[in-house]
Amino acid sequence: MDHGNHSEQLDRLAGLLATVSRDVAGTIRRASVCLLDIEPDGARAVLAEVAERAATHRRIDELVPLALVRQQPVASDLRLVLSALRMNTELHRMDVLAAHIAKLVLARHPAPVVPPPVRPLIGAMAETTARIADKAALVLVTRDRLDAIQLGLDDDELDAQYERLFTVLTDAWPYGVQAAIDVAMLGRYYERFADHAVAVARRVAYLVGGDMARGVL
């Protein structure tokens, strides 16, 4: 493989990751709207998005060995292709979590998943999660190490919201066991989604800084 073709493979790989990351961020926003506004058609659209994007996740995995085919790959190229596998896995898991939210909307329809008293808190968690996903997508494009590090602070905010959610659930909850389980699972979905987004950003920090960046976040 000549160098030009190899560089093209690397560029394509990086571009696909950035596009998928941006699209995944949009999907979690749409899933959250469906959740809070009780929109079954929107939930089905989210599931269709996730199913369609599975092909892109597979294409990224297929590109990785192609990008590695080189006599003497430089260290930065190796970091990119090996990180790409991990980032693609994180992004796929984010898709799965967005799908879980959409499925919950459909399972409970026409009833709301979120009882009125916790709507503001779930809405805040949804917004924080989407903001983290947006930043992770941007970091994939800009390769800004400081922005990647900043995501850890956003994740702290979400963790605090998650703790507040459990306080509400354990303090004279009047909506029954099923609603409590649903809301607890929602909190977990958002927390895990954000964790995966932060992991993507951590990989970007590693790409930029090499070994020194591993313990940054």
C-alpha cells in the first residue's frame, strides 16, 4: 500500500468516527425528547437510526486492518487505528443505550415513563448527557486535549444529578415499584452513555499526548 492510499484510509477512518460521534449525540437528544414528550413515532425513528448506524460501526471495524497495512507504521498512526477500535466500541454502546430509552418509551406508551416530580431532574440529566456527547464529538474533530480533559468535569455534574435521582426515589416515592425501576434504569442509561462519551474523549487525549495522557481523566 502506498503512503497516499494509507493516509486516505486513516483520514477516512477519522472522518467516519467523527461523523458517527456527532450522529450518536443527535440520537440521544432525540431519544430524550421522545421520552419526555411521550412520542412513540419518534422512539421508533430512534430505533431505526441505531439499526441503520450498525452498518457504519461494522465498516469502521473493517477499515482498521486496512489502515494498519503498512511496512513501517509510525507511532501516531498506530495510536489512531488502535484507538479507533476502542472508540467505535464506545460509540456503539452509546447507540445501544439510546435504543434502550426509546424501547422504554414504547413499552410504557401511552403512559409516561417519567412521573411529573422527576421530569425536571431527568430532563437535566438528558441535557448534561447530550452536552457531554456533543463535546466528545467536537473533540474528535479538533483533537483539543484540554477540551477532552474538560469532559471529566461535565461527567462530575451528571454523577451529582444521578445521586439526586436516587435520593428522590428513596424518599417517600408514591408511584410504585415499576416506575421506580424505570426511572432508576433511565438514570443508569444516561450515566453509562456519558461514561462512554468521556472514554472517547480520553482516547482523543491519548492520541494527542501519547502515553502521558492515559491518566489524565
